[in-house]
Amino acid sequence: MHVPLGVSSVRLRNQATVYDTGAADPIDLGAIEHAASDLPVPTLPFVLPSRYCEVDSELLQFAWANFTNVAPGWSRVQAICNFVHQHLRFDYQNARATRTALEGFREGTGVCRDFAHLAITLCRCMNIPARYVTGYLGDIGIAPVPYPMDFSAWFEVYLGDRWHTFDACHNKPRIGRVVMARGRDAADVPITMVFGANTLQRFEVTTKEVLQ
């Protein structure tokens, strides 16, 4: 006799204080872009296709047609951010967990993870290592916003001798990023990792500045 499993729910809560310098994301206009043959071995997985970043798609031709003539390095990555920021329309109501970079490019809409995936993919198309970052980003240093706080996604690129922060969704330096995890894309570092059928009923995120 088959006995159906009961339905259960789990609630997770967490609270922490994170110390931050209070400085905005650094900008290094002189950060150089490496030739593919000169990239450090640990960066190579971040120029390859991944679950949500289809480097081997029409985006490859698009990237080379639109960003080849941009000065390599910081300027080229910023040009990619500018394009993605203008091309995609932020819309919570159109969020979809399965949307890939190519689908976001074609649909012209998405949320922060879609902005990150498309920018990452275009960078990888240009042989610039790019990795996905998931974390928290409060409203520190900006005017009050009408929408609720959320988890956030941005990305990092390898230029010069280190990884640099970029954010195609907000497209400006921000204060107080709290990194949770880094990966090739959101499949590596989702906000929740589950096994089997499930429903995310609700989540709330609150970050605020504590002055000392």
C-alpha cells in the first residue's frame, strides 16, 4: 500500500553584523585585459559556457560585432555593462528561475540575476573571465527606493592581477555589498539549494547601515 508523504515546511532565519570599509566599489580604469593564452589557469572555467551563460550561441557573434572596437580592459567591460543596463528592463513580475542569458537577451527583461548572466556571457564571449556573485546589497548611500529589499546578484571580471566588481543592473559603484558565494552562474550559487519538489512560499531580506 502506498502511503503519500506528508507535506512539511521549513523556516530559516539568520542575522549577522558585517563590517565594511564604507567605500564604494573601486574603479581601476587602468586594469588590463589579458590575451586568452595569458590567462591564469584558475580563471579558465570562467570563460567557458555554463548552465545560464551560453557563450556558444548567437551572443558570441553579437559580442564580437559590438565590442571589438572598444578599448580593451576596463572600458570594454563597462561598455558591456552599459549595453546590458539599457537593453534589459527590470521587472520582478517577469522573473523566471530558468531564464538564460540568451533568453534574457531576446526577451529584453529580467531581474538582477538576468542582468548578471547576460553581462557575464558577453564578457566570456570576448575571452574576459567573468564569474557570478550572489549576496546582499542594501540601500546604503542611495536615495530611498519604493521596492522591498532582496537578495542581489552582480559579477566579477578578471583584469590585471585580480577580480573586479561590476554590476550591470545598477550600473554604478555601490556601498556595502555582502558576498554570499561566487560561481560560474546562478546554478552554482543559488539562494537556496533543494532536492525534490518544493515551493518557496516567502522570503524577506533586510540590510541596514549601523553607524559606530
